[in-house]
Amino acid sequence: MKKNSRLSTYKNFILQFILISFSVRCVFYVWSFSEIDFSILSFFRILFTGLFFDIGVISFFVILYSLYLILFPNKWVGSIVDKTCTYFFYFLTTLILTFSFFAEFTFWEEFQNRFNFIAVDYLIYTYEVVQNINQSYPIPLLLFVVFVLVFLQYYILKKRNVFKNTFTSKRTSKDRILLIAVLIVPFLYGSYIDNNDAEWSKNRYENEISKAGIYSFFSAFKNNELNYTDFYKTQDLEQSFRTLKEKLRTPNDTLVSKDNHSISRTLKAYNPETKPNVIFICLESFNADFLNHFGNKKNITPNLDAIQKQSVFFENIYATGTRTVRGMEAITLSVPPSPGRSIVKRKNNRSLYSIGDVFKEKGYSRTFFYGGDGYFDNMNNFFGSNGFDIVDRGRGYLFEDSFTAKRTNIKDEDIQFENAWGVCDEDIYKQVIHEADMNYAAKKPFFNFIMTTSNHRPYTYPENKIDIPSGTGRDGAVKYTDFAIGEFLNIIKDKPWFDNTVIAIMADHCANSAGKWELNVGKYHIPALIYNLPNTPKTKIVKQASQIDFFPTLFGYLGWEYQSNFYGKDINTIEFTDQRAFIGNYRKLGLLKADKLSILGDQNKSYFYKYDKDSNTLEPENKTLAALEEIIAYYQTNDYRYQNGLMKK
């Protein structure tokens, strides 16, 4: 390396990173040596693959400094400005990289992996992570060591006159060409190199050591997926499918295919077939205990309390997760939660078999309504690529041209109130009524999926609608959400299509899920009901149910015979001994059966508890083989079916 060079700091910084990353990779190799299929060839492949990804990482870190060196005038080289910018770049990036290397060691110690979705997830659960780190490590000492190492790296470069050469040498034309060439590198990596390209070996440890931690982190941040087979307990796949089919079977269904991995069943009707319109209202962040029926004395849900007494009411139903996209995944696809990112936000989620396909088979139009911009959380892409038309407040990008969905934007003149999350619930219901009128005029049965937004922070809504001022808290937002439902029902009762329209209502998830337990079961208990169901008296379903069972149960009431690939079941066709609910929180995957809770955790762990519903507490219990096999069967097969395209139509 040329000593007297304007690029002296630049080149030494890159070399410094590559040498340290090489050392970290070697430490991981020795650390995991007993798990590695050692060979000289594989060892060198690890090193060269790692070097390839290290180049990608460092190319992103030097983008700004490369531009600085290209554009900064030679006449100002060595000035205070030049020294300030160079030292700032060097110390900030060296501090970040040194800290990340330290973090990688602690992450590897716990998970035996480079950074992945779990690391990204830590950014979401900040309080828990900070408390965990603070109680697990001597933070002041670690920070002191990090700063000492940063200073040591600086001292070595200073003793070698690296900074002096940078400030006493002019940039040459060759330097500029080199810098421009380096700027092309991050573009190539960002466009063409996937983190999975490092997975060349059948040995997971060799693949992980080949990766670069920072590259893996940003890849996980982009994709947010947690590979089930790497992190969770598995068993023989054929055994899992055999167990699954046994658990899914009910007296009114018949397996269609002899394929070991197919769960397709023909469901026979037990009621005369009817085809009413269906309006489904998905309530944002709505706990079961907001209702008077479950003990709430604040009278914040008078309309839901009233129609609950006239409906098919699910007494004991649980959401699968803690976010809207998790609820949408469960409701539309009727599957248990996936680890990591919801399928709604994943790649390859087009043309999946969903409740929309059952409605399509019966001749229904299908429309998704959202008061905000459905670009958020990939909702429009998910619904649009799975057969739904869209009505939302967005004005921009919708989905790829290959999708056939129609989009309708909510107009300014149709809005009385709007906040950061979108129009108020009353305004979205106006859109629903308008679309319903058009479908009725066209003599087309309709299925409308409405995602409400008003019960969301900042809890604002139109003034003078309820007796709680807007923006004062959750109770007001809940009461306004309930008020809007009441107004909606009052309006549509005079419509010619009302008598032939079912109103289905269920929450996407609860308002919060935090607590002392790994999965706080009570924080997944949600309200759900079916109102105005033809030829059906008011009914209370007391069996334990999952969010994924809601529409299969509705289809049963409607007397529909159809082919199902769902994990959800018609609750009316199962025995109490078969009742179950799925709950999860990105990292933990749970199966609740009566008062028994089984949990699969990352790091191939499993936990078993007895759940006391009255006190919402968990008491640890000994593992049983049958319980472990059953929970693995559900989650392993669900992951396999998604990864291998078996959820497709």
C-alpha cells in the first residue's frame, strides 16, 4: 500500500475491518468446531465466502466518505474541516463496528447464529432487551473495553502515520477512479447479493460462520423471517403430517388426496345452503374484557353488548398474535401463526388459498376496506394479490400491474374526520354502504372485509359523538368504535339488502399483550360474534376456539359444502376434547388446549404450563410426549406448506 496517499485512512480502515472480521470468523469456527464437518476445502470456502460478504458490508459503510474524498477540493486538504470530517468518520464507524463485533459474540453465545430476525425483534421490545442486557452483562465494563479498543485501533494507525499521510497528500486522478469504482460495489450487493447466498453448506454452522453479522442483520430487517427448522423443535415430517391430519379431521369432512403432504378436505354441509351477503368488521386492538359481558363496568360498548345478546357469540375465542397483520393472516388464511414476520408481509404470498376463494366459489364479490393507506404493512398487496378489490385512503403505490384487483380511493369530500391512521370508522362504513348498494343493484352477493382504525393511538375521533372527549385515552376510542358500529347498523337496517346480510365482528388482536409470562393467555382473549344470521337463534359457543376457526364456523352455519385447506375448523363439529387455540408473539409459538399450554421457543426449546383462567397465571408442568408431538405437528407442517408453495391455490 502506498504510504503517502490521500486514501491512506480510507484503505487502512477497510483493511482494519476485514482483519477484525476475519478474526471474529475464526473465533466462531473454533468455538463451533465440534459441530462443523471439518475439511480444508470447507474451511477455505468459509473464509472466502466471509470475505466476499465483508467486502459488501464495508462498501456500504464507506459510501459517504468515498463521496467526501471525491468531492473535497485538494486545496483544502489538511485543513481543520478536512481533519474534523475524517476523524468523525473514522471514530464513528469504528465505534459502530467494534460494538457490533462485541454484540455478535453475545448473540452467538445465546443463539449460535449471526444476527437474524431475533436481533431485529430486539429493536421492537426495547425495554425487555435493555433489562436483559443490563442484568446479564457488566455494561460499564463492556463499554469501557469498546472505547479502549477503538482508541487502540486509532493509536496503531496514528503510529503508522496513516492520518498524517491522509492530510499531507493530494487526491490523484487514479484515486478518484478507484473511489468511483468502490461506489459501484454497494449497488451491486444491494441489487444482486442475498444473505442466503452464503448458505452453501448442508451444515448450518458453516453457513452461519460464512455470513457477515451486519449484512445478516439488515437482511433480517428487510425480510423479517425466522426459519422454523433452524430455531424450533422438529420431528419426522411424515409423522407431523399424520398427526396433523388426525387432528384436523371432523365428522363432516373427507380427505381429498392421498398425497402425504396434502390436507385438502371436502366439508359436507349439515344445514341447508344459504348465500347471504357477509360484512366482516375486524376491530382494531379490541379486548374481550372491554365488553360488559366479560365484567367491564364502564359501559363503553353498549352497542356490542346489545347485539351480543342477539347473536352467535364466541365466549372463548383467542387471537393468534399481537398485531393487525397477524390477525389478518389468521382470519384470511386460517392457519396458525408463523415465527417471525406475518405471511401478510412476506414474499411469495400471492394466490394463497384463503376464505376469499370460498366466497368466490359461491359467486361473491370480495372487497377489503381500510381507512388509511393500505400500503402500510403490505395490506393492499396481500389482499390485492389474493383476489380482493381495495377501498382505502391511499393515493400512491398499490401493487404490481400483474394483479387484477380494483382500487377505489376515499375522496376528501367523503371525510368528516381523519388522523394519522386514516379516516374515522363512520367514514369507512359510508364506503361500505356505497359499495353494498352497488352490489345489490348489480344483483351480486358481496363479502366485505373492513379493518377499523379508530381504536388506535392517538385515540382521536369526531367530537360530540360520545360522552368521552376525543384524544383522552383508550376508553374513548373503544366507545367511539362501538358508537360507529351502532350508527352503521341503524343505517343499514333500512337498506333492502339488510335482511339478507350477515354482520360478523371479531378483533384482530388485543390492545396489549405485555405481562410477566412468556405468552399471557388472557391478553389474547378477543370478542367475536355473528349477527343477523338467517334461521339461527341466538347461541353462545362456549368451546375454546381460535381466530382461525371463525370463518369455517360461519361457513358451517351457512350450509356451505366446499374444499378446505384450512387449519381452522367448524367449532360446532368438534368435541370438547378437541378444542384448542393458537397464540404467539413472533418468537414463541403456543398451543392452548383447555387449561394446558404448550409453547415452542427459538433455540429448540419447549415449555409446558397449566393455565388458570381466573387469575391469568401459568404453572409450569412436566413435558408430555403427546403434547410435544402435537404442537410440533401444527407448526412444522404450517411452515413446510408455506415454504414449499402448498398454501397456493
